Amino acid sequence: LPPAKPVPMRVFPVAALGLGGALLGRATSCQGAGDACIVDLVEPDENLLLQHQRSAGAKREKPVALALSGGGFLAHSSLSGIFAALLSFTSIQDLFKHVEAISVASAGGWFIGQLAFSPHFLNLIQTMGNEPHKAGELYQKEWVWKFLVSLAVGRRPAKRSADEIERAQAEIEALRADKSLWGVDEDFVELLVEFYWVTSDGEDRTWEELIGDLMAATAGGEITGATTLGSPVNTWAEGKNFLIGTSITTPGDTGPGSCNDRDASGWFCVGPRVPQALIYRNYSAFVAYSSRAEGVDALPIAVWSPARFSVKMGSGPNQPPPMSFCHSCDGLEVTYKSTVDPRGASRMVDSFHYNSNTPLVGAVAAGSAFLGELVVLPFFDAQYFKLAAEKIADLVEKIPFVGGRFRNWLETKPFDALMTQFPVWGLTASNVSTSFQEGASLVRHLAETGGKLSEQAFESLAQRRLLAFADGGLVDNSAIGNAVATGANDILHITYSGLDNLERLLAKVRTDKQILNLLHLNFCPFCYANFQVFAEDVPTVRAMYPTQLKFLHVHHSSQLKSLQIGTLKLTTVDCRYFGIEAGRSINVHVISVSSRSGIGGIGYQTYNTLVQEIVDAFRDPMNNQLSSEVLGWLM
């Protein structure tokens, strides 16, 4: 793309602006009706804009925080469409003027990482806003295909026929609707398909390497391994708090996500009595660890402990994080076991040192390691492990362009090695600049040497506290928990899978969500962990939906099923896992995208269509009032 140039005059459909010519401080010039009516937009009248916001009830006690859900490529494309649409109405400086903090889960970090740290990607989104009728085409050319080239699999999606993609999407829809005793989380299945297509050529790139390739290729090479959280950012992002949610793998105690938790789901537990996270294993050697809470006042440790990399963007090197890394890790004790020391070496994880020197790619990868939960599977009893594996293979093989090849691929991969390829490994007591690099090197060294580890090397591993990081969505895929923890009372939440992720934060919800729903067995720690943040329960909040959430008009769409916006008023409870106090009144402003596109692995050529349909929906004259309401939440 050519460099973006300042444009003194922009021409927009007045109806699409949803703000009115008077609001913008310019007289309108109409040539016909509807989209033919144009306005010379120079500078908005700030006083009139403020009056509009007040009339729309947009008074704000505190600045707004963004909470951007995870959801793979569906998340990235939806966010690109939403922000391109909003930038067709205003500048990025004005759009983010009142945003104080941005909390992301999983692939939400890909988007904000690029929007903040890459002028090239910012220029793409702004160009999509300047040329909204070409937004999808630009996204396909400058992002989707560059990502596919980085994986060297660009030929594969091109071979998938429209019929194949439609049938694959139908299989995923069937999984969503399946309420039988043999259900499997549909996102998990699609992620396995994603990883199959990435690695079936025999590549053994780690997840961090894949994310590094993705972010570099689609950001004009501007994001590299040398980019840190404190590196220079685009002007709009300076001084804003950026929170990247992640999940520390901490199995072994009785907190959320444990089958031993008193609010756990299922009829009975099929997981190991003392769950562990696998670091390496073959027929003659193993290295693993487990966790527990040490101390009278310590919280029960969750299987997946909520954590966040945080930075005040543009702050430079050696700056402390604005928020603690893991609020629930006080009293965390980790016990490492290996062939050379089966009794184990225990270490207190009393501090984390991640600051502005933390590599951006490492943090984003640690927050989006979507299959990191697989490191707990190898310790399951063989019969239940086989039951789960066969069920997953049966479902994946229904995808038209996968078929029986998936089972062959799975059987030919060294399974334990495959499991440890998914998380991001970090030596949490090492230099933050090299924590992820050294962690990955250590795990790779174990694989290369067949797990041979001297007593001295094992002691060094325990002393430097090697831990696995998995997708932030395992603890909160809504990103709302960390957003509330910033102190913000107004939160703009963008989601792409309905409000299921928000509902995981409500009252009377089980402390786990099963990935495998097989005969109501509890497969924790191979599950999601739930944490209550709000006092309201699911029926109470669902009763708000008909009156508080409104549908934008969507027509002639192939991927976008619906767009909803609205505001839910919720009250916090004490949640020590996120560091949230009880009694706060929170306005959760929602943009909910429902689409036929999946989170990845099915049909990459559908994302440009989704982007275009989102942009068109926000600019549709029939959605004037609702588009204006969304702008009011931010401006």
C-alpha cells in the first residue's frame, strides 16, 4: 500500500455517517437522495459532537476500556472490519481519544499488536476506512494472502471449492448445535484442523515461531523478534495500557478447572489424581511439573492461572508493568519431576519479571497458544485418552477436505512431542528479553537428546522455573476480566461467538467448561477454567438481551449472519484471581458479530467477504442511529 497522505476533504454519504451534517459543522451538498447525498468533511464541530454524545446518554465517569475477545482469524477479520467501518466516520486519534486501556484475549492481541506497533498495518486499516467499498478486497490482498504465503500453504485454500467450504461450515454448525452426550467444543475441532494444515508438510515450527511469521508478514516486516512491549508505537496508542491475557499452566491444586473443585461439572472425574503438565516424555525418560498453593491465605491454584502482560505503550525500555502479572500466584509452588529425580524439586514462584522489555511476539504468542491445553492430556488413563482421541478424529474427519488423512497424520506424529509444541515455554526467573527463547530452546534440547538430563541440568530447569503458557481464552476469552481490573467502569466488548464468553463470568456457573462432553464425564484439567466476576446469573443477564441488545440491519450477506449492539449493566463481585473488588457498577457496551466464518482452518477466502459485509452494515443508512450509538461509546 502507498503511504497514507493527509486528505483535507473527504466525501462520505451523509446517511452513512449517522451524525448529520450539522454535527460535523459543515453544510451538506446533496445530489439526489440517499447515498448520493455527500458532505464536505473537514473538521467536526467539537461542541456539537459533545452535545450529540450527551443527548445519546454517552456521559462517562471514567475513560473507556476495550475488551476484545479471542477467536483466531475470525477475531482478526471482524476487528478489522469494525474498526475500518468506524474509521470511515472519524480519525483514529478521535476514535481512541478516551480509551485508557485495551485488554485482549488470544487473536485480539494479533490485531492490537499490529494496529499499535506497525505503521504499515495501521495504514491498511485507515485505507480500508478511506475506501470502504474496497475494504474486503484490501484485507484479502494485504493481510490474508500475505499470511498464507508466510506459511507456504497459499495453494491449499485456493483448491477448496465453494461447495467444500460450505459443507465444512455446515459440519461446524452441527457441532455448535449438538447437545448430545458426545459433543466436542467446535472451536477446539476447528483449531485442530488449523494446526493440521499448518504442519502436515512435516514442519515443526513452534507456536511462537508461527505467530512471529504471521505478524511480520502481514505488517510489512515492521514487527520482528526485536520488537518489545516498550518499543515505539503509532501515535494513537501512546500512553494507553495494553493488557495481553494469558493462562499459566498450573495443574495439581483444587482451584477452577480442577475436577477437585467443589463446583466442578460432570458425574465423575476421569483425569489423573494429581494432574501434571508435560515438558518432555519418551519411552524411557520424562520431565513434568505440577502446582499447588502454599500458605494459609493462598488461593486454591487454578489449573489455568489468569495472567496478563501489561505495558503503558510507548514507555520505552526497562519500565515496570502498570499491573501485576498474576494476581492469584502468591503462594504458587511448582514441583518438577523427572527420570533423574522422580521425587521432585519444588520451587516457590514468588515473582514474575515481565516488563516493557518483554518481546511483543512472545507475549502475543503466549496469549494465543490455542492448543496449549494439550500438555495435560498425556497423563490421562489410557482408556479415556483413547476414547477422547477417537472421538476427536471421528469429528475432524467429517471436514470434507480433511477426511482420513487427519487420523494418519495424528498417528505418524510422535504424540508427546506434538503436545509440547503447542504452548509457549518461558523461563520465568530468567531475563525477560530471552525468557521465551530460552524456554523453547530448553524444550527443544530435551527432544533432541531424548530427554537425557543430568541432575545439575534438572536443578537448573527448576531454579529458572520453566512454565508453559497457553491461550488466554482458557481463563477468559472475553478479555473483560482484565479490563474490569484496570478500574474502568465503561467497557466496550467486541465478541464473535455470541455472549457465551461473557456468561462464563456470571454467577452460578460451574468453575469449568468441558472441551469434551462425553457421557458427562469430567475431563479436567483438559477443560476451560471459569471465574466469577459479576453478581448477576445467566438467566438474569439473558433476560436483558431482548430489550438491551439491538440488531443492525444486514442484507444480501453470505458470511455475516447478524450484528448486535447494546449495553448491559452489571455489578462486580470480589474476584481475587483477577484482582477485582465487589460492588462496582460496570457498563458493558457490546458489539456482537455472528457469522458463518470459522476461527480458522476451513476457508480463508471467506474473511474478506466478512470484512466487507461488516463495513457495509455499519455504513448502511438504515443503521444510522445504531452506528452513531457505537461512536458515542468511544467519542
